[in-house]
Amino acid sequence: MTSAPAPPPPRPRAVVVACRVVVVAALFVLVGSVASVAQLDSPQIAAEIDRAMIEAGTADRFDRETLAEVLRWLLTVVAVLAVSTVVFGIFAARGHGPSRIALTVLVPAGGLSWLVSGWLGLLPALLAVGCVVLLWLPDSRAWYAAVRGGPASPSPVTRGVAMSSSAPPPGHEPHDRPGAASAHDQPGAPPPPQYGQGYGQQQPPQRQPSYEQPPAYGQQPYGAPYGQQPLQPPSPYPAKRPGGVTAAAVIAIVMSVLTGGFWLVIGLFMVSGGDAIIEAIRDDANLRQQLDDSGVTLAQVEDSLGAFGAGAIVAGVVFLLTLVPAIGVLRGSNVARVGLVVLSVFTVVVGVVFAFAGGLGIPWVLAGIATIALLFAGSAGAWFAGKKAGAV
């Protein structure tokens, strides 16, 4: 009978605090960057940009639209990095070593970038450096090594306890203690040589008693009461699917059906109704005049409608494909969980891009982050491991 694998060691408090602070801070940065991009076209922000350009003396070299576009791209990069930090923080809290290394690079860089705002950025910078230090404390390193499967280097306190409670080295058995048994008194040891027989002579081999023989037919195993089976050790895997895994799969299925169906319908309408749209534009004199003033021809409009329709169909099919890993997650497939995480990250990135158009992508961002978090929350990892080992 093979023994069940040992459960993972308890997560150090330092790792829990560091990952929570990093994830919460990254979420605040994500929401702030999305809100800032949504307000770039407001009159207040436009006035602030004009005032800043006049004070800097760059009003004659750059216009407000160019600077606003640069700020939009910078905030987009910040939002994508914030999403990546959230994902790495969730994985690092589960013991993923490469995610810890990624946080070691991203978190200090993001924290030190706050120093450009003056003394107000000193607290975020110190907080970022402190989180990285917590991730690399001796207890944290030992826990990551144990989760990875390698030899966990004990902390100084554990090492001291182990040294104080260690047994005496071999070859230094205390024979001078009262009642101590000699080597010849141990079970299975050869008897001392008899009178007239030297130590150099070979003793006849003696058969050692076997204590591992299986019980005979009709007998009960040792240690089990008559008529009962021996007690089995408790399984480290949860037998029931965690509620967080079910919630993550349900969110992915609902968002996949709604989003994929929406884009698929839009794409089919654009592809099939493109000729009708062109005819309507051709019959409308005002629309034709507006197109002529803009320098756009009907052929260009037709090509744009076809390209947009094809792209919408592809996007709809991609979003509908999320149903496959979502159903696999309900069945306990770890491969499906990884695939759902990848698609959720893609959903978050697309949601961040569309959030710039009036906040339309915020539900996608929240749904993608919630799906990733629920797939690794609580006992989800142990349940997937039990499914992989066939114990659940």
C-alpha cells in the first residue's frame, strides 16, 4: 500500500502579508489608471494639460492631442503591468517560484517610480521594498523550496532545535549507563563465541524472524479489531469540489456565452449586411457629403466593414472557446485550469483596452481577475492535486 503524499507545509505569515499587499496595491493602480484614461478627454483634464504645457514651455512644439495620446499609451502599459502583478501575486501566494522572481522585479520598479512625485512617493517605495524583503526571508525561502519539492533549508530556530534534540552519533553508544544493553543482547544479534571458538571463525547463519508476513487466510490484520478493517490515514485531498472552483467556472461560462455570442452576432451582421449598409450610405446625400469631406470613399468603408466583421467573428469564436477549459475545470483537469488562467489573462488585457472607451471593459477586467483568484483560493490547489493523483 502506497502512502499518501505529505501535505504542503503551512504558508509563512510573511508570504501571506507580502502577496496580499502587492495584489491590493496593484488593483488600486489598475483602477486608477483605467479611470485616468477615461477622463483624458474631459474638459478639466484638457485644461490641466494645456496649463502644464504652457508652464513647461512646450506648447509651441506639442499639441494637446499628441500629449494626451502619449499619456493614454503610458497608462495602458501601467494597467497591463498592474494586471500582471495581480496574477504573479496570486501565483506567488501558492508557492510558485518564478512568480516570486517576477514580483521581485516588478514591485520595486513600480514602487520606486512613485519617487518622481516627491516625498509623497516615499511610502509606496518603502512598502514595495518591504514586500520583496518579506518574500525572501529565511522562512519564506524554506517554504518555497518545500513547495517546489526540493530540500527545505531549516530556519535558524528550527536548526537549533534539531541540533539540541539529535541523537548521539553512531559508534558512541553509552554502554556505561545502568541497564544499558550490549550489542550481543540486541534481538537478531549473533551469540557470543563459545569456549574454544575464536572470533575469526564463521558462525552458522541464523534465520531471522519475519515481522512483515501477511496475515493468514481468515485472520485480521494486526491492530484491527475483529470484523473491522484497519484504519486508513485521512486523505490530504478534499473529496468535494471547492465552491471557489465552481464559482470560477460559472463566471467563465457566463462571460464566455455573453461576450462570445455578442461579438459573433455583431460580426455576422457586419459580414452579411455590409452591402445593405453601403446602399444606405449611397442613398443618403448627407452621409456621402460627410465622407467626401473626410476623404473617405465607399470602397474604403466597405473594406472596413468586412474587416471589422471578420475580426468580430474571430473574437466571438475565441471567447466561446473558453467554455472548453471551464467545463474541464469542473471535472478537475489541471490542464484546463492552466488554460482558463491564460484565457482570463487575455480577457483582462482586452478589458483594459476597451475600458478606455468609456469604461465598457471594466466588467471583463473584474471577471477575469475574479476567475484567476478563485482558481487558486482556499483548497482549490489540493483538490486539483487530488484529481491528478486519482485520490478524489
